[in-house]
Amino acid sequence: MTSVVVYEGGLRTTCTHLQSQSSIETDAPTDNHGKGERFSPTDLMATSLAACMLTVMGIKARTMDIELDGTKTEVEKIMKAEPRRVGGINITFRIPESLQQIGDKEKTILKNTAHTCPVAQSIHPDIEVNVNWGAWS
């Protein structure tokens, strides 16, 4: 097993990662009867894409002797109705100045690695994913 999720009441869950025993809480968003005081489950879905992209880029960057430290993403989740679902995810990369001048070959390798991360490969094709590479565009 990967995790245990417990419903705490008030539209909140506690999710515990079994290997590390670390935990996070989720709330329903304010536009769906919740308090919005924590990530919503759909926030985590969109955020996990960015985290996965950065993680696999970091793995690949190690083999290329490139340090990705300080690379950030901004994540925007777009909801759709009928049925209520995630309809789009926009990710904007903020590349540190120290990485803006790496070679085009290295940029292409890292971008391709990100686009083929496990979460990206698991997202339904009806979900529109847009990635803005910022300084690497």
C-alpha cells in the first residue's frame, strides 16, 4: 500500500504516506462547499504534475551535471462543470538566472524528460495541459 486516507469530517481528509509516515490534509474548495484551508484533491492532482516534472528533470539533470536548484513552477488548475472535473492545467516554469544560458540540447532533453514524466503520462487526454517554459521558451 502507498497511503491511508481518513475522512475527518467537515470535508477534510488526512492522508498518510505509509513509508515515511508524513501526512497532508485536504479540504474541499470554497467553490464546492469547503473551507479551502488546505489543498483540495484536484489541487493535488494539478500540483503533482508540476512536482513530477521537476522531479524527473532533477533526476536527468544529475546525469548531465546540471543543478536545477531554485527552479520553480506556478500551477493553475482549471475546473469544468457537467461533470465537475479538472479540465485544464497550466504550468509556468520560473528558471533561475544560473540556468537560463544552458545549451539548447540540454534544455530540449530536460523539457522532453518533464513532458514524459509518469504523472503527465497518466493524465486523461481530455485534460488540456499547457506548459510555459519561461526563459527556456
